[in-house]
Amino acid sequence: MRFALCAAIPAVLCLGFTANYDEDQVPDYTLPDPLVLEDGSPVPDAETWREKRRPELVALFEEHVYGRRLPDPPHLHFQLVDEDPEALGGMATRKQVVIHLAEERDRPAIELLLYTPNNVEGPVPGFIYLAFWGNQTMHTDPAIRVSTRWMRGHGTGVVDNIATLESRGARVENVPVETIIQRGYAIATYYYGDAAPDDHARYRREILSLFLDEDAERDGAHASAIGTWAWGLSRGLDYLETDDAVDHTRVAVLGHSRLGKTALWAGALDERFGMVISNNSGCGGAALSRRRFGERVSRINDSFPHWFCRNFRNYNEREDALPVDQHMLVALAAPRPVYVASATEDRWADPKGEFLAAYHAGPVYQLLGEDPLPVHEMPEPGVAAHGAIGYHIREGSHAITEFDWGMYLDFADKHFTRPL
Ligand code: GCU
């Protein structure tokens, strides 16, 4: 799925921005060290990481990139609106749950769709995945409720920013539901616009209406859209904690592209997620900002000013001044398994920068007694590199595909089946 013309063309002028796709033009840079405290002293052990450095890094990402995290919901109520124990031809149980977040109000609320396998003794591990155009795009199952929320205009079956029945199953290629179920995993999704409409003029209208006023952006570290989508993922996990069919200690948070950025931030903030997976997440996700390859901080802030907090704009054309880089975001998943995936044609997202972020998170994993990436160079396309940090680059364009899911399922088999 593509949103930017810039993503499709090697080097173009886009909104006055020219992307660099020449490795020789990548400037020299020095990455900030995840294992050195703000006062300059080293992080010698796991306890110092956990007690001091990890909170420092979360605070730096809040202040300079994603905005301050939102508080717990003022109200949380789960309404089971649909349950079918014979879904998908009998292989799965389907549940649809409205997660109410405000008392005496229909909105804001998040609609979670959940399939769990029928032929496996529960509770089962699973994935929580953010859907771009509504849960109904994920599968042709006619019982999936069609989202009634505002959505961006270019999805199949979206007319005047509202999903129509034509949108049913429009994104089946994004989530191979039957394969996931057959391999013994649950799959949950919610439409990210339930949490925050993906539009600068609208993003405060749902969940943020509970917490922010119109002047919120005067505060440079105001809550962002990415922060709000991530918060919604945690509310999904709140529900999964109450569902006996799912082992809530073994839930992987997974997103593609802007929602891959979101998955990484969700996993950093909420350590209840047992695994963190970022698919083609690029700038502001897994890709190192300092490489200035493909999409850059200035371009993403110009195009999507609501995704990050206002302070992030201070680093337009000044990536070296950032107190963090994205390898530190990957490291905030530690010691839990974390996965970064790229695609060969997705140069806008800087595959090498994504690989290097996964690679440079390694010392934190080693400090905590976990395996870093098992390779020092980018693997060949299609080849898995699976330590506690996982990486692959697949042939092809910016997308989440069955191949990517196969890798994530293998990675989950490796880590979720070992004794806890
Ligand atoms: C744009 C944006 C990327 C983002 C992508 C997506 O291409 O520039 O940063 O990852 O949209 O979310 O699909």
C-alpha cells in the first residue's frame, strides 16, 4: 500500500523535497549510545538499564518524537457485540468487542475483531494488528461489522471518506487469517481511525477529545496521532487480558508502515506486549534518521504534521541534533523478541537504515542476556536472520505480504513456544 508518490519514484521532487537514494551521499554520522546515560556514565548492567536508561529513553522519545503518552482511560468497558464459535467454516471463533472509553457516550470507542483457533487447546498466543481501512477489509467474512468512521479517501470501497460494503475483504492480502489460525495463533485487529482519524484537522476528535483541548499543540510534546494509535493497541490488549481463549502474555503487536512505527512505539511504552514487529516502518519507525536516506524527518513532519509531536519539527534538517535515533526505539522492546522487516523496492523507507537500527539495538539485548541479530551484514532477500532480534528483507515493494507473515509466524514459533 502506498500513500506517497515519492515512494514510487527513485528520486523525485515532492513538496519541494528531494529524497537521496545514493548510498555514497549518506553523510557520516555518530549514533547516540543506548548504553550511556544522559549524564555520560555507562550502563553496566541490566538493573541500570531497567531502572535508569530505559525510562530516560522513553522520556526522550516522548519529549522529542512521539509526544507524551496518554493516561489510562477514564472508563473502560468491553461490550461483546458478536460471537460465532463456527466462524471461517468452523476453524475459528469470531468475536467483535466494542471497547468503550467514556461513560455515557458512544464515542470514543474501539472496535476489536478477534479470531481464535478452534482446534487448539487454549489459551493461544496471538497477534494484534492495526487495520488501515476498517476490520471489514481484512477478510470477506460477511459478519464483520463495517466501520462507520471517517477514513482517508484512497482505500478500495471508500466513498466520501466513509467505507461502503465494497470495502469488504478489500485488504485480504494484508492478513492471511486462515494461515494464522491454522498455525495455532489468534489474530485481533482494530481500525486505527477509531483511535485517531489520520488527518491533521481531525486527529484530536476521538480519543484525544478525552484528554486534549484545541490549544494542545502549544505544548511541543503534545500527544500525537502515533501515540494515540499505540494507546489504542494497549486497550486492545486490555481486552485480550480478559479473554480466556488468548494467552495475553504472548501477544505480538504488529503494524505495517505508519502502523509499523506505531507498533514499535506501542511496544516501547507497554511492556505487556510479548513481541514487537515492525513491517516496512521507515522514517520515524525502524529506519535510522541520521542516514537521511529516502524519507527524512523534515518531509514526514511536513506531510503528516499530526503523526509526531511538534518538538520533532525542531530536527527538520538537523537529524544529528536528535538526542535519540531509531535503534533506541528498537532497543526499548528488549528483552522481548523484536522484529524489523524491509522490502527491496521500498527505498523510501530505507531498508538499510531499518536493518542498521535492528543491528545497533544488539548491545542492549546482549546486556540483558538475549541474542542480538545473528548477522553483521544485511541478509540476502528472503533469508531470515532470527535472534531475539529478527530481520528480513523481502523482494518487492512496500507492503505486508503472506511471505512476511510466514516469517513472523516462524519467529513467534521460535520464541512463544519456549518456556516462559
Ligand atoms: C507515506 C509516509 C511513510 C509511511 C507510509 C505508510 O509513504 O511517507 O512514512 O510509512 O506513508 O504509512 O504507508
